[in-house]
Amino acid sequence: MLLTTLLLLLGAALAAQPSLFDALHANQDTAVFTLTTEWKPLMRRKKDKVYQPVALSINGNTLPGKIRTRGHMRLEVCYYPSLKVKLDENILTDLGYSPLNELKIVIQCNSKSLGESYLRREKLMYDLHAIVSDFYHRTVPISLVTPESDTIQGFLVESEQQLEARYGARIVDHDNVSTRSLDREAYLNMCLFNYFILNTDWSVYNRHNVECILPSGATSYVPIPYDFDYSGLVGTHYAVPHESMDLLSVHHPKFLGRGITLEEISTVADNFLAHGPELRAAVEAYPELDRRRRKYILDRLDDFLEELADEKALADLAGSR
């Protein structure tokens, strides 16, 4: 009992003390990171995912730590891989932050404008998900100055430890997760969101692009989707549907929900319909979209909402798997 009480008090203290990520997110501006590390070896051996020393300069502070590459397919198809940084906890606490020290960085696939446009559209998917779900990853836009004096664009995506602290939860690390163990509303919300953005690159069973958390006091896991670069609304050149999907393109919608009743899907559909104007406003206001891409996303949103408002179409979705 004493140990449990101490852990709860520690958790409350951490929650009250903002992390570096919290501070950057609250600032609502693009953070400029300057990296000092052996950049060329990091890029050359990116598939090894081995940590090496790094110093990250931000807001006049230089924070020591270690850095490695992360991800899977982007390591194969992109020049710039995603990155993971672990900063020195003692330095963070000396600066008044919590000891949450992990930063997950998504950067543009390559140095071309097309790579930057992919990045911006993927960040938009995270922003749209935050509109329709109570459980989502926060993001922070960044400009990353490399040791080669190149400036590349990216964003921070909330790490596992950040999710645990913000939601008072623990990350589920089982190799396999059954849909029966998930909170039904959260599961259906995720299924519909991925259907909206034309994303079939996810799986609950092996937690592929799905983070599962167990909030304090809950008995069901809450799934949170991430990594949307294979979705049709992001539209990367390397995105292709898995052969098991029986789809010709990622631009063709396919609903992957399992064992869903019309009553269940209707309730969650109402949430999306209620947030329809907010979703539209977010897309219309998003600055990093060209006219053609904005129209494509808005047309998909209209089709999606029209389908959700049609009871027969909803029944077809519920019975599609």
C-alpha cells in the first residue's frame, strides 16, 4: 500500500511539472533544433538504429543526450529517417522540466519540396485526429539544423512516456492484442478515422501503427493510431496497400473494423458528424496544402460524412468485415 501511494504521488508530481515537450507544445510555434552529432555516419548506418552521442541546442540551451534512427519503411525509402533522442534527465530537471526525456522526431523524407509536402500532410492527419478523439498524439512543428548546416523540416510526435504521463496510463507492450480487449468506442473511433483518411496500414493484433494504453482504473485498452504516411490523404509516392487488402491503390477506401453492430457504429458516426465543420475548417485553414490537395482532402471528407449520415451505408460498413 505504501509503495502504491508513493508511486501515485510521484506520478502526480511529474504531471504537475511540464516536460520539454509540454513546453514546446504550449508555445504553439515552430521550434528550432540544432543538432551536434556525427551526422554522416548516422545517415550512412541508419538501418542499424544504434544510439550515438548528440547535443541538441534549443532556446539558448544545449542539452546533451543520445540519438538514433527509428522506423521501418522510411529507413528503406527515405533519405532522412525518423529519429529518436534521449536527453540527459539531470540537465532537464536542472532547467525546471520533468525528467521525461524522450523525443520522437519525424522529418521530411528527402530534401525536395515533395518530401516536405508529405511531412506537412502527415502532421495534418495528427491534427485532424485530435479533433475527433479524446486519445491522440500531440505534435510540435520543428526546423532541424543538421551538422551539415542544412535546415530540414519535421515535427515531434508525442512519445510513449508522454502519453503515459498525460493520460495517467501505462503503455501496453504485449506482442499481440485482441480487439476484444479494446474499449469499443475508442476502437470504432480509430477504425472510422483510418477509414476517413484512407489508411489501411495498421493492425491491432501486432500493434502495427497502433499504440495501446491502459488508463488508470480502466479495464479495457485504448488504441491510438499513428504513422499516417501510407494513408491516401497523405499520398506519398511509396505508399502501396498490402496485398492482403485487395486494393489497387491507397486512394481506395476500405473499412477494417471487425465485429461491429449498426448501433455501435451509429453512435461513433454521430461524433464525426458533429465535428464535421471543425474538420473542414482545419483543412481549409491549413497553410501547407496546395489547391489541388486541399480539394482532394475536402472531397474525401464530404464523401465520408455523407456516408456516415446514411443509415444504409452505415449498415453496409458494419457488415463489411
